[in-house]
Amino acid sequence: MKKMLLALLSLLQLNVFAQITLDAGTFPSAGDTLRFAIDDTPDGINPATPPGGSTFWDFSSLNVVNTTEVVYRSANQGMNAAAFPGADLVVINQGGETYFNKTTSRFENLGYAGEDPAGFSLDVTARFQPALVERRNPTSFFDINNSTAALSLVFPTDQPPLDSIFGSLPVDIDSMRVRITTDRLDVVDGWGNCAIPGGNYPVLRQKRTEYRNTSIDVYVNLGFFGQWIDLSTLIGGGGGGGLGNFIGTDTLVSYRFLSNTEKEEIAVATMSNDLSTVETVRFKDLTTTPSFEPAGFAAATIQAYPNPAVEWVRFDCTNLPQDEYTIKIYNIIGKVIWKENYSMAGNKSVRLELEDFKKGTYLYSLVDSKGNTLSTKRLVILKP
């Protein structure tokens, strides 16, 4: 009997600290909602243990300071899908849309359309060249992978806020180009078990070191021709209306704890550059149970009336859970030209006067507080 108990305990121990391999089953698919909790003041945890196996990372003391969801949809549900040929998936939030490609061996970030990541309050469409690899199949202990991807964002300088920066200069600067190069090193340097609030999972630990270099060029008109000039050569890393603050290389280090049964990362610990401090941890949210809609529950919708519209349009919103919502109107190329926030519940109607709109075809959307687009439809505006 004693031998049987010892054998059983040995089997359980091997199972707890089993070395795993991740495959394409952990890649997100259309219809997946990945739920995360965030602790932005983590204390008493150590994700940066020495490399190796049979390690137990105890993150069960983490607190749920905030929660978030990442909803993956078919790429054709995005407003900017045509700009990302080959995309399979899109994540839509209030800032914009991120497109992904999924193969049997890679899950890749193709790029982004929406508010510019440089913070100039301008709309952009930017593709990674080449695509930025997020996950790989297979992923095993001591895999080492390096990837480099670049984004190039071009902005005209005759619109706010850039006109205030460049308008007073003695040279004619036509455009500004922001170049962001990401150099990413992923090393799977550990395996074991990771405990988070509500669960315990066999994991691989992947250390991700990312170097993001940002350069800014300006296109200077020189009579009959022009040329791109690196802004750092003009401002020496400072000045430039504050643009010098964007130039340079940032280093991001994180430890990612990956399961072969869950699509969410079990935990992602973002570190200080010297690895001495855990700055924030995002982890799989097991603290709440996803609610399911009972049979017969009607989804939230939005409908424009009249459509076509001439002088005004009314947006009728129905079946709304209590939340903060945004109604957006896009032009034919997907740029947001009007939006307004509303606190709504149940059924609500919003009237919009159209004197500032031109004749044409538009799209309108209803977006919830988490950035999920609940419905997108077409609006036609006629003018006498």
C-alpha cells in the first residue's frame, strides 16, 4: 500500500512539473474572446528566476486592479480590411483596428489602422514590413527566435498639430515620416508551473526583449526637387517643437508564461530594464465567470432613420445593457468624421443634424465602453 502511494505521489509530481510544447491550437480564432486581469502594482512575485525547468512561479497573490477583453473577429468585419490583404482576423477597439494573419506555423501582426500610435491625433493605416510574429508553432523549451519589423507613418504637415510645429520654419517642409523599427528576441528559457488567482497551469516561460527605435524624417522642398532628412540631424535630439522626445530607442523586457491549453497568456510580467522591478502583470482572468445570454435575449443594435437622410438622421439604439457607448460615423475610406459618447440603457434615440455633412455614402457604428463594435451599417446622405 505504501509503495502504491509513493508511486501515485511521484506520478502527480511529474504531472505538475511536466515540460510542455505549444502548437497552433493556442492561436486565437474568429469568435474568441480572451479575458485578462491587470495588476499595475504587483508585489512579492519573482518572474525573473534563473533559467531552467521544474520551476514553480507563484503569482496567486496578484490583485485584480483592472480587467480587459480582446475580441478576435473575422477580418472582413473591419472597416479597413482592404488595406490588409491576406488578413484572417481583426481586433477592433475605440482607437482603431489591428489585423492578424494566422497560418499553421505563425500568428502574425500585419498592422494597424486608426488613431496614430505616435500620438499626433491623426488617422493612419500602417503595415508591418515584414509582419511581426506574435506566436509560433511549435514552441518548446529553449527555442530562440529573432524577428524585425518596421512601420512607416507619413503625415502631411499642413494640418493640426503639425502645422503649429513646422509652419513657422524658414524652410518648406511638406511631410513628416515616423519610422518605428521593432527588433524582438524571444527565448523560451524556463518551464514548470504558474499559479495565478483561481488557477494553476503547466507553462513555458518566454523572455521577450524588444528594442523599438523611433526615427523622424521631414521631407524638405528644395526648389525643383525635395528630399527626406533625418530630423535628429537638424535638432540634435532636442527641440523641434518637442518632437525630439519621440526619437531614440526604447527597451521593453517581459516574461510571458504560456500554456498549451489556454489561448490567453497565463501571465505577462513587464519588467524594468535591469529586471529588478516588476512594473505590471497581465494575467488570465479567472476571477469572474463569463455571462451567457439567455435564450431569446436580443443583441444590442443601432438603426438610422430616415435612410437616405437629407437634413437630419435619428439613430435608434435598442437592447442596450447599461454602459457608456460611442456612436461613430466614417467616410467611405474609413476615417472617423463624427463621434459622440452617450450613457445609455435599454432603448435610446439620438438625433443628428446633417448641415455639416456632404452628400455621399457613409458608415455608422455603435461601440461599447470596452471598444467592441456592436454593429456597423451604411448611411446615405442626400442634398438638394
